[in-house]
Amino acid sequence: QVQLVESGGGLVQPGGSLRLSCAASGMDFWFQYMGWYRQAPGKQRELVADIMSNGSTNFADSVKGRFTISRAADKVYLQMNSVKPEDTAVYYCNAGFISSKGRNDYWGKGTQVTVSS
């Protein structure tokens, strides 16, 4: 059974930094992509950043230049710098692969990030 477990969320002041981690377990395959999504109250879940198995990355415009993403085997990290109140959300780890039927996504349960003074 595939599991994604996030850690590292919490309360941080505006302008501060936070590092989220996600560890995957239970797979007998390699994730083609891993990344982070977030969902703020009353808003749809949105992509924050993802990283492909070849190392290519993709970022939401709102976090470019402030967040970085990295991967080590079955773990993915999100380094959040210069955070803003609008970064407040539940952050979800995402991983999966693409088959002939489309995306096969796996999700963590989420970790709360609150940016407030």
C-alpha cells in the first residue's frame, strides 16, 4: 500500500522560511513525478511545484524565486523562503506516474502551513 507522509508544516512569520518533507513508502515502482499542491480555505487545490524523474521542475508563478523543490529517491522536499500570508494553506504531497490511461496520482494527507505575525 503506497503511503505519502508529509512533515515540516507549522506557523511561520512573514518573510521567514519553512521546509516541507514528504516520504513515500510501499511502492514497487518508481514515481515519474513528485510534487506539492496546496489548498487554502475556500479555494481550489493548486500546484505549487513538481519535479520529474529527470530533474526538471515546474513552479506556480506565485512562488517562483521563493520556493525550491528537490528530490532524493522516494522523498521530496519543498523549501519555502520569503513566505507571505497568502502562502497559508494545507500543503499536500503528490506523486505518481503516467500510463496509457493517464495520470496515476497518490496523495498525502496534508500538512498545515500558516504564515502570520
